[in-house]
Amino acid sequence: DAKTTQPPSMDCAEGRAANLPCNHSTISGNEYVYWYRQIHSQGPQYIIHGLKNNETNEMASLIITEDRKSSTLILPHATLRDTAVYYCIVFRGNTPLVFGKGTRLSVIA
Amino acid sequence: NAGVMQNPRHLVRRRGQEARLRCSPMKGHSHVYWYRQLPEEGLKFMVYLQKENIIDESGMPKERFSAEFPKEGPSILRIQQVVRGDSAAYFCASSRDRRSGRQFYEQYFGPGTRLTVT
């Protein structure tokens, strides 16, 4: 599975958009970009995934560059409950997820 | 529509005892994955199972650890003769069958079992 690079930490003011970047320059054509988050010590929570088109759901938006070498997860109106570690993962599906260190997002009131 | 269930949520064992962790996947899911998270570390894959089959156990320690996913009932992760280094959070995730018409499905995680070895 392709390796991803994320900043170790980010801050975001409550109510503002949180933009979390991820580099995956070695992604292959059949690999998807997945985002999960882990709030405190809970089980990881699936957020969104995409292949090459931008995606949006009730939780977030995912913007993938045209060359697919990087992506950005957008939480449009961050709340205190969005404070968590966010993981960007690339994989082909129905295989084990490989978690990196992720980005620790702190939403500040 | 219940999510992935894990029990117990907390388990305390003395060194040398056995630990049994259970995972019931989401309805309609036939793939189960076990991950371990040591204190202050990231999640690490342990084993991937389908009903009655181990697909990938490359992340499992060679000794004392075993996993099963029987035809009926939950998936079980068993740790024999526990040691203090086994203290961790153990998470189970499930996903659907790839042959259901889509290329793959996202994995949904349970709340985890926190094992403490004293």
C-alpha cells in the first residue's frame, strides 16, 4: 500500500473550515484515498473516500488533485467534537488498513 | 442497524492467564479485521478473516495469539499466557464481501476492548 504523509498537528478555530492535507505521491491507479478519524481512544471512524473525483458527504468533502498525488479533507464548519487524530490511507479495499501517525486536529473555541 | 460490537469493553487479566476478545461484525459483513493499538501508538493490523478462513495473519505474533471466525457466532481473538506487553486496545473492524457487485467496502470499527495485564 502507498505511503502517505500528513502534518503531525493542526489547529482550527471553532466554526471555521478545517483543511487537512495529505500527500500520497506513490499512489497507484487502483488505489483509493480513505480518511478515518479517531476521537480520543474510541474506535476509528470512517469519514469519506474517493478515487479521482471530488467527493462530499454529510461529514466532509474530499478534494483530490488531478494527478492524484495529494488530497485535502475539508470539515466545513469544525466543532469541538471534531478534535481527533485524522488518518489518510490509500489502499485497494478488502485488505488491511495501514495507519500512519495521522494529523492531530485541535479545534479551539 | 447495530454497528460492530465488541466485548468485553474492558478486560483485566493476570500474567499467565488467557484473554478472549469477541467481535460481532455488522449485519451483512463477512470480513473481519483485528487491529491492536499500544499506548501512545498507532493502530497495527493483526489478522484478517472471512467466515471459517484466515486470509492474512501477517500481523499476528507467532506465539500465544490465535483468531477464528466460525460459521456461526462472533470472531474470537485469543491470547494465551498473557504478559504485560499485551496490554493494549484491541479493535475489530468489518466490511462487506467484495463479490457483492462493488469493488470493495469501507471498514467499520467497533469500540474496542481494553486489555490490562497485571
